[in-house]
Amino acid sequence: MSDLTDLLQHWHTGDNAVRGELLQRVYNELHTIASKHLSGERANALVQPTALVNEAYLKLSKLDRIEWQNRSHFLAMAARVMREFLVDEARRRIAVKRDGGVQVTLYDADHRSDMPKTDMLALNEALERLAQADPDRALLVELRFFGGLTVQETAEVLGKSPATVKRSWQVARAWLYQEMNTELSE
């Protein structure tokens, strides 16, 4: 992983020659994350994992002032960029078709196939409310859900123990679930 950190640091210092190698190293991981996000979408969805990865990479490549700390930091930013893109896409689709938005799932990657779908816009609004109430838990959700980081990787990024991350993840998921269900029933 230190090789990736070195690539990220060279990229930050303006060494554009490393971009290709960096993309090669992180592409599969970003594609896996994107595939997980879009696994609940309809088969004819306009956003495909490759498009999501490409959009994320294009935006990340413009962030030349960020001093990348490590792989987890890069994936956390990728998660934020993917979230922003998916929310924008959901808004665009609603404006065009009023179809209820892009549907994604709100649970661990291991259980994605058997869980109900969640509206991306409702999730985003609930996550913004969580960020106002508890910014640390909102960041944790972004890292775990949108970034696909493991409990251990999330703990490293946040500087907390894996046990604390697990507990906070459970609380954040329960809070978001309650917020989103309350919003739907109103």
C-alpha cells in the first residue's frame, strides 16, 4: 500500500506521469465500489459502474491541491465524489422522469442482494441532517457506504478503534433508517 501512497504523493507534487499508473492500481477497487453502489439499480440504468468510476477519476484528477495521505484518504475522497455524482444523477433523473430517483441500498456490502432499496436523494438528505447532528458519524457512513472501506480502513482514517467504528456504524445506520422512514411516512 505504501507504493500507492507514494504514487499519490508524486501526483500531488505535479508528477503527471504517475496518473496512468495510479488509475491502473485503483481502477479495479473503484469499479468494485461503484458496482456495489449500483447493484440495486434497474438493468436499464443510465449510470453504469464504469461511468461512475470515470466521473470520479475525472473529478479526483482536478483536485491537485490535496496532499494525499494514503490509500484510505484517496478512497474516502472517491467515495465523496461518487456520492455527489449519484445524487446529481438522481436529481437529474427525477427532473426528467419523476421516477423516484436512483435506488441504492443502505447496508453492508455483504448483504446487498437481499435488502430493500433506498432512495438516493432521501439518503443524501438524511446524511446531511446526520452531518449537522454528528459530523463524525456522517463521515463514517460516507467512508463505509460510499467509499467501500472496511471497518479497519475506516478506523485508520478516523483514528479510532475498529470496535468504536463498528458501534458507530450501527448507530449511524439505525439513525439514518429512522430518519428516512419518518420522512417517508410524513
